[in-house]
Amino acid sequence: MIKIHNLDRSRSRRIVWLFEELELPYEIIQHQRDPTTMLAPTSLKAIHPLGKSPIIEDGDITLIESGAIIDYVTGRYGNGKLVPAKDSSDYASYLQWLHYAEGSLMPPLVFSLITQMMQVDSEILAGTIDHFCNTHLNFINETLAAKKYFVGADFTAADVSMGYAIESANGANLPGLEMASRIVRYPHLQRYLTELQSRPAYQRSLQAIGE
Ligand SMILES: N[C@@H](CCC(=O)N[C@@H](CS)C(=O)NCC(=O)O)C(=O)O
């Protein structure tokens, strides 16, 4: 049985959600953030030297990085579910969105979160972060104006990857940290997020991690 190391309020919810979508068995090992610093506990470092989540253990394989984990699990255990066929025209688009979430969209959102946590008071910095965030949010809002999901008409594992990033843009998910939603001006992102959050597998995943 694959073990999912789940840090509370973190990207590992993607992986639990993916397993629920694929109806695969899994075991959750729970790790709690430090309530003051919000950093991961040392228990995660015992599993992998980076000490960040998500991490999965599949027999003697230990794997980090949301995109790599999604690719590994769908490829090895997914039976073709949630991934377009490799010879289809959708496959390139699938790969792009699977990796865009962590490679492009999350960095400015995390930067915004960190400056807020550190209470950095700089108009120039805030303006720069807004510019980077809005460039991406505009782009993905326009993308979703024409499509139901990121690849097209069908929900794919790239939506699991993108869904968490858009949830992050909708406000911090950390206790005690009030962050304004960045998606209020983007109707297609709001519609998309509401739709993802109403999926039964998404709701089961939140229940499984107690969030
Ligand atoms: N790109 C990585 C990011 C991993 C990451 O930064 N995880 C955060 C949780 S959302 C973490 O473990 N933070 C706690 C810490 O850095 O101590 C992925 O998607 O797997």
C-alpha cells in the first residue's frame, strides 16, 4: 500500500485527492506544521532530506514533487484514467498544465505568502508580486473562458495540479493568516474552483486528511 506523507494545510492534499479520483488504496501518515513558523516538523526529514510535503513511499521508492508523484501514480497505477492518450493532441497540453502549476503559478503565490507572513511593508515589492501573480491569473482565467478544464472537456490529473494552485490564489490556507483572495476578479477561475471542490473525490480527500 502506498504511503502518503501528508503535512497539514499543504500541497499533499493534491496527492490524497488524486488517489481518491483514481479509487486507489493508500495510507496517510500525518505530519503537523510548527504552529509558530508553519514549517514542516523534523519527522518529514526522516523520510526525505528536504523535509517537505508531499512525499510518497511505494515499497523501496521514495518520491517527492507533486508533478512527479502525479505522473508516477497515474502512469504506474492509473490504468489510463485522468491522462490523455500519449499519441493524442491533448497530451502535450496535459503535460504543460501538470507542470505549469508548480513551475510557474505557485512561485509568485508563495512569494506573496512569505512577504505577508513576514509583514514586509514595501509598495514596490507588493506591486511587483501583484504584477507577477496577475499575469498568470489573467492567462489562466482566459484559458478557462474557452474550456471547462485545463486540457479540454474532460477532467484530468492536470486539474488536480492546477486546482491546488488556484485554491492557494483564493487565499492562504494557513491558520491565523488572513490573505485576500486573488481570484475575485476572475470569474472563470471562481467557476472552475467551485466545480473542482464539488467533486466527490475532492470532498473525500478533505475528509481523509481532516481539513
Ligand atoms: N514543488 C514542491 C513544493 C513542496 C513544498 O514546498 N511543500 C510545502 C508544503 S505546501 C512544505 O513542505 N512546506 C513546509 C516547509 O518548507 O517546512 C511540490 O510541489 O512538491
